[in-house]
Amino acid sequence: MPAPLLVLTDFTPAADAALQYAAALAAQLHTPLVLLHVNRNSIFDPESFTGKLPQRTEGEIAVALDERMSRLTVPVVPAVTAGRSTAAILEVVEQHRPALLVLGRPEVDELPDELVTTTSLDLLQASQYPLLVVPVATAATAPRRLSLAADGNPFQLAAPAQAVQEVLQKLQARLTIVHVVEPEDDDSCTKALESVRTAGLLTGIEDKVHTQGVRNLDVAKGIEQAAHTAHAELLVLVARRHSVLGRLFHRSITAQVIRHARLPVLALPTGR
């Protein structure tokens, strides 16, 4: 059986939008879903900082899961766990070994930037699995055009992230490799393209690959600018460990794009 897509749900509109998007993606990939609820609090709930955590009975959780699964046309397995969110999620992740983790993102003006960033990238850091963050307004269709941002430096995917190679092959989407530099620098994409190829991400899709150099002082804005130009429907980012684990990690390019992008963002963690 192919590796599933593991979708996190707290039964909010953002989580429901992520589930519908994941279902469309799963249909394209011919893979099942795992729908996981952590019985503690809303994944992005600001109330977690005040100690006011919403409580649901087992019966209420079962009904909420059944309601959502009944709307799907792809195979789905429910999962419920309890405990602190990240630690509890990791136990289920290790059990199912998914191709992707899928997380809904509410409108950013509803939440502090730090909460959106920390929740998403803490999970990315801890699991080392690819993390797909889906904005609440995203249409539930599989992407046909992708933009992958690469800085030209060599990288290797973390072991759990290598399943994304098969995901890209099955999607057979147009892929634009984006390289952002400062205005006075050379925007050639040769090194960026080679780094992505060496990491194994272009196997079986070389004929779908294009490149785009962008000059912009703000790398995150340059990435979004290139995605807009390429009519991308999904942004792919290489989340280097020094960016994810560093003391200023909440200011990393990955964090900025996840926080503000209007498109779904797929973050790929690198190895040590």
C-alpha cells in the first residue's frame, strides 16, 4: 500500500479545507488518507496559552470524524490520540509513516504570527516528514503547476522526506525551479537546478521542469512573486536544518512563506 497522507484535524474550517485539499491530492496520487485528531485542543488555538482548552467527549469526536469521512471519495482511516500536540502526533506519524503531513492554516490575521510559525515548524522539526500547510481559502483541487525555491546550495532530503520524490512523479505537474538573488547578483538558475536534480527531486519529471531567476532584496517576497508569475498552485520549499532549528528560526524564509503565502506550502526538511 502506498504511504498515506496524514491530515491533522481540530474540526475547524481551516482543518476542513486542508482535508478537502488532501482528498483531492490523494485521489490524484491513488493513496489513502489518515485523519488524525489530537484530543487536547485546537492545533492553532490561542487559548492553549491561557489554559482554556476545549474538551470533547469520545462520542463527539467520533461523530465529528464520521461526518468528515462521509464526504470523502478516497479511502480514509480515522485516528485519535491524546496528549501534548506534537508528541502525540509523532506517535501516530511513526505508526503510519505518511508521505506528507497536512495541516490547515487559518487566516493569519486571526492569530499571532509566532503561533502560526511555531506550530507548523515545530512539527516539521520534530517529525522530519514533509509538511503541507494549506490556507483556509484554498480550492480543493490537485496542483498542476508547482514552484520550488532553491538557493543553489547542495542539500539532501531527510530520510522520512524522501517519499516526496514519488509524490512529484505521480503529480506530473509543471515544476518551476525558482532562484532568488539580490538585485545586483547573477540570477542564473544553473546551480539551483543542479542542487534539486542531485537531491533526486526531478527523477521522472525532467520534461516538466522550467527555471526562473528573480532579483529581490526580500527572498520570501521574491519567491511569492515568482510563484505568481508562473501561475503556481503549490509552493515547495527546502527547509534546511539551520533555518528550522536556529535561534532565529521564526524569521527564516520557510517561516515567512508559511505564515503569509496565499498558496499551499510544502516544506521539505533536509538531513543533518
